[in-house]
Amino acid sequence: MSFELRPLEQRDFEHGFLESLAHLAAVDLTAEEAIRIWRGRNAAGVRTVVAVHTDGRVMGTGSLILEHKFIHRGGTIGHIEDVAVHPSHEGKGVGSAVVKAIVELARQSGCYKVILSCNDQNLAFYSKLGFHKHDNGMRIDLK
């Protein structure tokens, strides 16, 4: 399978980005609405990576959010979020390539660790990429 890993671009919103992301959770945004959100995320330093097929269609995506801590002498950690692969490209190495690219972005950004939350069905996937189970994830839904 041949694909390119690169930062998300505006044209990707019309070429499968939202469809890939929808495999993770409902998106419910027009391309125009998503582009406005993307611009705000860019301004905040969120980095989104896409895997793009040679035909220009987005096959998968993931994002890196940087957090500057008060502890660890002001060190930075990377949060991996929204890793998704279009259903027609699952099992082809797209997700692994996206996660590896995000980890490398975190390394280049000076992060001392990278964290993520996932459901139990994805534990083996992330373990193969070098992640290990740590802490307990919890949440409260506000809406």
C-alpha cells in the first residue's frame, strides 16, 4: 500500500478526511465548519497528520496536542488524539504509520512522554507500537 504522511491541509476536508474521522465517532460537521475548527486548532498548536493515498484520498488521521507542564521543570508531554483509519484501509499499516509519525513529531517537539487513551479493543494495537498500560482513564460527560 502506497501512501504519503503529511500535515492536514484544507483540500483534505473534501477528500476523505471527515469520512476517515467518522469511523472513530460521529463528526456532524460540514467541510466549511470543520475548516474553521482546523484553523483554530492550528493556531493553538494542535498538529494533525493524515495518510493520503496516491489518488489524493485521506486514508487515516491522528492528532498531537502538546501540553507544557509545571512539573518536570516545565517539560512538555504529547497527547495523541483522534487516531482513525477509513474502514476500507484498515489492516494495511495506515494506523501504525500515523501513530509513529505523531510520536516522531512529539520527539521533535521535545516531549518527555506521549500519552493516549484508548478502549480495550485497541490495547494490542498500541502495545505493538511500544505503548504500555499506565494509570486508569476516567471521564465525566458534560453534554
